[in-house]
Amino acid sequence: MAKAIKKQALGRGLSALLKDPENDIQSASDKNADKVVGNIVELDITAIEVNPFQPRSHFNDEALKELAISIKELGVIQPITVRKLDFNKYQLVSGERRFRASKLINLQSIPAYIRIANDQESLEMALVENIQRQDLDPIEIALSYQRLIDEIELTQERLSDRVGKKRSTIANYLRLLKLDPIIQTGIRDGFLSMGHGRTLVNIEKKEDQIALYEKIVGQNLSVRETEKAVKAYQNGSNTAVKKPKTNTPEFISKEIGNFSNRLAVKVDIKHTTANKGKITIPFTSKEEFERIKKIITGE
């Protein structure tokens, strides 16, 4: 208990130090910089801005609410990391979920580690920290790798050292970015696995990629079956990517794309007889179910 009180008192003391305009710390060589950098400091949430370099753009609302409840009960267990921009002004480097969840319950301050870094260092820290997360989809990881290569000017070999992954693993992720954007979205939404994507990359024509993608989803092909279809395609077989003939009426076939685009999921329409049929709308989470329900019902 004594240690906890001492730690909290230290945090309050450092917060006061950072709010002294006459001794503002802007670099690691400034007076008292060693007392701040690397220590946990309670910062006003209003003094922190979101990092524009954050590679992750989607945050699960339900998961954020659950985290907010946990923070309300237990506090922020793991401090966020920020970099100092100006007097009493900071920018997130890592911990945006904790930051967002804390704002949801109107916390006034949040524990943070302070770094003094330039934009390039901030981008690299944000990207590397983001890649280490366990809940990223393969396309998010691939995009993060590509940004490190493009914006930090890292080779795949140096990138391998920075993130602790084999060069071949990094190369496999980067190859996914050669897929048509429609297929990349399919991977992000869980319709395809990374294994399917790695196989489809071997087809150069985007229209043939998409045709086989639709066949994979429609017939629920395994990765092994997809590999066989791609091999058949490479050997000159048109049946590998040819769309199966159906007796679907035109009034259905011309609208199924509109259904899928409007709901942002792959809608399946089965036609039976006398213009009767069934519409199947898949969802992968409660959040997605609620999103689809709102589109359909308007509530």
C-alpha cells in the first residue's frame, strides 16, 4: 500500500513539473527531462491528441465498451505511451484503445509514459507497436509492414530485425497487397483466410482473381482446393475460374450486388420455383449484426 501511495504521489509531482511553463521540457537534454522520460505520469486527457500515424483505423465498439467497464472498475492498468509536442500538449504513440475507453467513461486523466520523439520515430513506434497486437487481420499487418518500408525506408531484412519476424513471413504478408481490393476486403471481413489470399496472388489478372474468389466463397473451398484450382488455371484450364451456370432469374442476379454493397457483406440469394427463394445475410459478430439491423430497420 505504501509503495502505491508513493507511486501516485510521484506521478502528481511529475504532472506539476510538466505544467511549469518556465521550465518546459522539449528535449532529452533539458533540465528535469530525466525525471519525466520513462516514468509514469498522470496526464490530463484533454492534453492528448490521437496519433495521425496510427495504422489501425477500426475499433470494435463493443470491445471498447467492455474495456471502459474494466477501466471504471480497476483503473488503467497499463499506461499509454505519448510523445511531447509542446507545452502541456502530447500525442499518442500507443494505447489508443485504452485512451478511447477512458474518454468513454469521462476520465479526467490517464497514466502515461512520455517519450520525446520526432515524427519518424513516432511513426515507427506506432507501427511496430501495432504489429505486435494479436487481433490484427492480415491486411492490416501487411499495410503496417508496407508503411515501415515506404516511410521509414526500411529494407525487408531490417524490418525483419525490428519486428522479430522472418523475412519470408514479412514477404508473404506484403504479397497480399497485390490482390484486388475486393479480395483484400474479403480477407479483412473473414470470408477468406491468409492461406487463400497467398494462393490467389499467383493469378495475375484481377478479373480472374475475383472470379475464383467468388467461387471460393460460393462453394466454401478449402485452401487446398483453392491451390488445385489455381494450378488448373495456370495449366490453361478455363473451368478453374469460370462462374458456374445458374438458372437465377435476371431480377435477382442484377440486384444481388446491390444487396451486398448496401449491407457490406456477401449476401446469398437462393431461388427455388415460382419466383420464390431465400435471402441469407451473414454476420460475424454482435457489432456487425447491430450494424446490419440498423441499415435494414433504420433503428
